[in-house]
Amino acid sequence: MQSGKDKQPTRVERITDFIQNNRRALGVGALVVTLAVIGSVVALVVADAMRGRAIASVEALGDRYEDLRFYIFWGEEGEGEREIDELLGDLRSFARGRSGYAGGRAWSMIASIYGARGQWADAEDAWLASASAAPRSHLAPIAYFNAGAAAEEQGALLRAVEHYEESISNPAGFFAAHRARFSVGRIQEALGNYSAAIDAYREVIANWPHEQIWGNFARSRIIALETMQWRLAEPVVRPDPWALWDFDDFDFGDFDFDFDDWD
């Protein structure tokens, strides 16, 4: 029989002893955890407040942009130019170093103004800045697509393909991915990469079957390119049918044809 002296403490007793012996340390640890949680909550609240103010600010800039939209895209030369320049400066000041939706939205407005002015290099840079500022938002694939269009305007076709590919593969998803893939095919066709172009057009048909208009465009280009490839292919060497005849051994008999009889 085991004596009380040799009896081993139970698990509950061991836990109780540990708490009693380390109550000061445990109290400090709990305090640290509590302070950390409070600090995290405060940080989140502050971040949310800052994001809210940033979104409000960029929407105010967006209102100014909408008021000037007609002058930006369709106004006569010099019309509304001072107001547009002021807006452009305010947008750049706001967007610089800012991330998230607010930054992406600001850069997209900057890019649109540059594009309307035909400043395609600046427009491309601004669209890429928009995608970089808000990489997980719906703005990113749109920005990459428009960067591709701006690169095309500069004749930088390979760079345009890279931007279009980014718009297609962006995890946010892109509602016009079929148009981006068609653009890839169109550029590959312009570069003379006909097999790559056909592959891109086939992807449009296979991956977006509900986009019938673009699917029909893709089919027409596939037919045209395959026809052209067939015409440009090496000619097929066929045997000469007259080679089957050995005229040296052919007996014409008394046949004598006089062309004078046709006069």
C-alpha cells in the first residue's frame, strides 16, 4: 500500500501549484498580452480612420475630375487647362507614397489625364503606379490593360504584351480578360508570330465562349492566318504527267498535222 508521503500529486494539483508559485510572472504576461491586443485594436482603428479620410479625399478629387471630364477629353485646346493642371498637381501630391484603393484611384486619374494629352510614356508609368498601389483591388487589372494600350501607342509592342498578360493573370480578376488576350494575339500577328497569334485567338474562343463577338473576331483571324500560312508554305512538288509518256517510242503512224489547214 502506498503511503501519503509517497503519493504523487495529480495534474490539477500540479497546475494549481504552478499558478501559485508563478502568479507574479503570469500576471505580467497577461498584462503584456492585454496591452498587445489593445495596441493592435488601436492601430486598426487608426488605420481604418486614415483609410477613411484617404478615400474621402480621393473621392473629392474624383468629383473635381468628373467636373472637368469634358475639358480633359473633348475640350478645345487650352480650354480648362489651368483647372486641369491644378487638379493634376493635387492628384500627384496626394498619390505620392500612398497605397491601397485611394492611391490606385488617384494614379488612375493621373494616367487618364496624361493619356488624353497624348503623353503616353507618362500615362503608362501612371497606370503601372496605380496597379502597384492597389495590387489586390479591381483597379489593378484595369491599370495593367491601360498600360498595355499606352505602350502600344509608343510602339513598344513587346512591353504591351507583358502588361496585357499581367491584366489577365491578376488575382483580382479582370472582366475584359478576353479583350486582353485578343490584343496579345493581335500584337503577335503584327510581329509576324503567326503561330503565337493563332494560339492566343484560340484561347479567346476556348476560355470565354460566352463572348461571342470577340470569339467571332478570333475565328476570323484564325482562318485568315491559317490561309496565309498555307499559301506561304513550300509548294508541293508533283510529278509531271507528261513524263509518263515516252514520245521517242510513240508511233504516230501516217498522222500529219498541217497548221496551214487552219487558215
